[in-house]
Amino acid sequence: MTSERKDKLTRVLNHRQTDIAVVFENVEDPHNISAVLRTCESVGIQDVYILNHTIPPHPKFGKELGTRSSSSAWKWVSIHYFENLQECISSLKNENFTLMATHLSAAAVDLYEIDFTQKIALIFGNERKGVTEEMLQHCDGNFIVPQVGIIQSLNISVACAISIYEAFRQKRLAGHYEKTRLQNERLVELKNEWGLKED
């Protein structure tokens, strides 16, 4: 590995954010997942959760394949795969995430009212059915992407991108990208995975 490559990977790791995660609940189209992974990677989101508890696992994304893939985004993002909702929730709660789901309800808040300087996991549901009622029972709140058009819906990859970049905007203004946010143990782990193992 060239010194330039090492420097680039080190800079990227130093910008990784550990206090925001994205959760896919029963998202069917693997192209939607792949598109969001690219967006997550672009803003330094390291952890993505894939939960399939009412649909079959994706052959391409199943846990038997591990957390790596040949496609570029998969190589740099940590995938946490679950087929049990309670196990997924426990994992997120153990990391002290506030759970915010995309769901239209009377209590839903505008995306731009969310404080993304807090530790937040954004939950996106199935393309047709949305987030399940079972998942919503565990969430701390719901949010919507504001719209003024006739068709009040967005493709999941578009909704994710809008939400993620609002988080990026707030976190950058708050200085979250100015210093390494990875804990030392996790930093060492990722360095090893990325081929930056120190001598």
C-alpha cells in the first residue's frame, strides 16, 4: 500500500462518526440498500443495521457473507445483520442510540427539527409497508421529510440521502468532523480491517 493510500484511509477513519447509524427494516430492493450504503460512506457513517424479520434474507447481504463485499461501499462500512427484531433493538439500545423512524403520524416531527448532534439511529422501513408497528413501539420518535407536492412519498434511497445529509450538515457545523470520534479499540479494529495494521 502506498503512503498516499495510507494517508487517505487514515483521514477517512478520522472522520468516521459513531453517534449516527442507519437501520433498514425489511427493505426488499437490494439496489436501495446499495444506494444508501454509498451515501452513508460518503458522510462517514460507519454502522448500518440490516434487519429482515418479516421478509427472507437477501442472498447478497446475508450474514453468512460477513460484513464485507466486493462493491466499494460495503468494503468500508460495518454491517450489522439481524433476523430478530428484539436482538436488533437490544444492540442499538446497548449503544445508547435514540431511535427515530420515518413514519407519518400525528406526533411525527419535521426532519429539520431533529438535533443530529445527539446519538441517533435513523430507521427506514419496507418500500410499501413502511416501518412495522412492532418496531415503532420501540422507537423514541417519528419523523417525516417535509414535502409540498401532490405525491407525498419519496424513494427510500432519496429519503435516506436527504436525512443523512441534514445530519452531516449539523454535525459538521458542530465540529464533529474536526477530531477522531472512534474509540481507540474500534479505531484499531478498523485499521486492521482496512489494511492499516501498525507495526
